[in-house]
Amino acid sequence: MAEIKNYSINFGPQHPAAHGVLRLVLELDGEVVVHADPHIGLLHRGTEKLIETRTWLQSVPYMDRLDYVSMMCNEHAYCLAVERLLGVEVPLRAQYIRVFMDEVTRILNHLLNIGTHALDIGAMTMVLYTFREREDLLDVYEAVSGARLHAAYYRPGGVYRDLPESMPRYTENKFKNAETVKRLNTAREGSLLDFVEDFCDRFEGYLDDYHTLLTDNRIWKQRTVDVAVVPPERALQLGFSGPMLRGSGIEWDLRKKQPYEVYDRMEFDVPVGTNGDCYDRYLVRMEEMRQANRIVRQCIAWLRANPGPVISDNHKVAPPPRASMKSNMEELIHHFKLSSEGMHVPAGEVYAGIEHPKGEFGVWAVSDGANKPYRLKLRSPGFPHLAATHEMAQGHMLADVTAIIGTIDLVLGDTDR
């Protein structure tokens, strides 16, 4: 009788759950995973090194391209790091706008994760629902920044501009008649805040629909309950953060434990799991979207009542208003210096971490006093999670690997930066 040996397969990079750029080498005993070895490097763009050759402001768009599902959250950590080196005070309205857009981004991220996670393990309908809601929020991105994905909206010292007073509207064409256009534009008659408030009102019902579709679904539970269980002590040892850590029962959220911007003024709860399996992490993300909705509502109420500046008035950091730049020599000089060589950041080093939708995203920046970073290191939330793939997959079936990649909520752009 022939001797039975384990065999190795390449799981990806073309597998639908592996996002095109993850190579996972699996050693299998039949269909049981004996060893999982993630290989990174397929996407590597050398972002951290490229940033050393750009001015501090030119590096903001690089942040969007790290985790290209949570764009403004990446920008937020970078801007916080630069502001701490500069010692710049961010206007209160800009802080509220940042928190507002961070939570919109958190909902965007979790919608994509839950929709595609369900798709990866066989539930076709879910992704159609979650992408419907993502369209509305991507319209918000487009309204504030002009781009649906790579926004470059946050700036050191505040945000690029105030929230717009109107939303883009649909127009009649061969695909949409007058009645359809009128219905689609119902929520778009007012300002961006009106549009988002209408979305918040609808979103509670949408979340209930998601729970109806997935939460008690027999097949979904068979694919996720008791899969990739990580005990709380082990989750800490592995460097987990975000929903991966909270799913294991540890209530750690930087918005509560180390508040930044105006999170200490917000009322929200931090959901935690009990079993530390794929199903618990799914439930944590679902409840996080409900809590993000709460925070967005609080920001809308404050932003409506409190107009004000949205970027620092320190013109060595932020450009002067265009009208004054054209009538004042000193401000013209500030504008020219910022445009030609950028801001000079005092020498020093700093770390700024935020509660990114996927976990703790951190930026460690070193300045030597020049107009470019001397060194920049990014703390990706996904890297420690990917490193734990072997531990989570060992002993599970081949089909469970897809569920594990989905629960990690992996984006290789920041993991393999």
C-alpha cells in the first residue's frame, strides 16, 4: 500500500477570498490544514520609503492607498502624528468633521467586510444589500472631497474644506425616468448633513435586515461558529486589535481608552464577544456599525449648531484663504512657500494611533526639521492578524480557510506596504 503523505497547495493569489494579492501556502492532510504559511510581497509598493521623498503634505494621498476601504481613517493617524510634531491646534469643528467622517468610514469598511465575507462562504444575497448602502456613503465621500475612494480630505491642521451645503443629484437619462429620479433625489434636496441624517434613519432598518438574513441563518452559523477560536490571552499575545481582539472578549478601544479628537464627548458602547470565533467577530462588527451610526448622529447635531473654521490659521502649516492671498503680500509669501517646498516640521519623533475599523492603525514619524519625513513607519492592523493565520487555521478544514480570511478583514495594501 502506498504511503500517504501531506501535500502543499497554493491558496491564492487568485482565490476570491484572498483579494488577489495574498499567497497562502497550505500543507494539507486530506482536507485538514496542518500548516498555513502566508507569503506577503506580491503587492509591495515601498510606501514607507516613498514617503521619505515627498513633502509632509504630499504624503497624505499615500495614506488613502494603504487600506483602500478605510481611506480617511488612514489619513487621520498620519495628520495626528504631523500635528503632534508641529504642536498645532486643530479647530473644534474640524475635529467633529474628522470624527464624523471616521465613523462613516467605519460603516463603509464593515459593510464591505460582512458582504464579501458572506459571499466568500456562499451567501450571494448579502453583498447586494451591503453595496447598496455603500453607494450612499461613497456619495458622501464624493461630495466632501471630489473622490469616491482616495479622498485626501484631512490635512495637517484640520480638513481641506467645510462640509458642502448641497449633494450631487441624479438627472433624467435613458436609464432613469422622471419618477425614478424624483424618488432618488428625495434625500438630496438639502445639505450633506441632511442626506447623512436621512441615511442614519434608514440604516437602523437595514441593519435589522442584515440580522434577518445572516445572524440566525443555519448555514452561516455552521460555517462560522467555533471556527478560528482565539482565547483572550492568546489574542493579546498575538498583537490583535480592533474587532479581532474585542471578538475574544477584551474591551479595548482607543476611542475610549486613549481618546483623540472629540471621542471623549461621544456616547457609544464598545461591543465584545464571548467565544472569540468567526461568528463573534461578525457580531462585533455588526454592533459597531450601530454604534458608529449613534456617533454620526451626535456629530450631525453638533455640526449643525456650531459653524466655524475647519483648518488651522497658522499659515506656516495651512495655506491662507485665496482672497487674502491675492490682496496681502505676506500671505502670498506663505502660499508660495507652502506650494513650492511645503511645511517644515520641527525635529523629533512621535507615534499616533487611532481606532481604525480593522484595529489599531499607527504612524511613527521622525522629523529632522526638514520639509520631508526623515523616517515613517506604519503600524498596520492587519499584519498581526495575518501572522496568526496558521494558528487559527490549524486543524480546520480547507473550506474554513476562506471563513478565516474573511473574519480577519484583510486588506493587503496596508499589510504589505
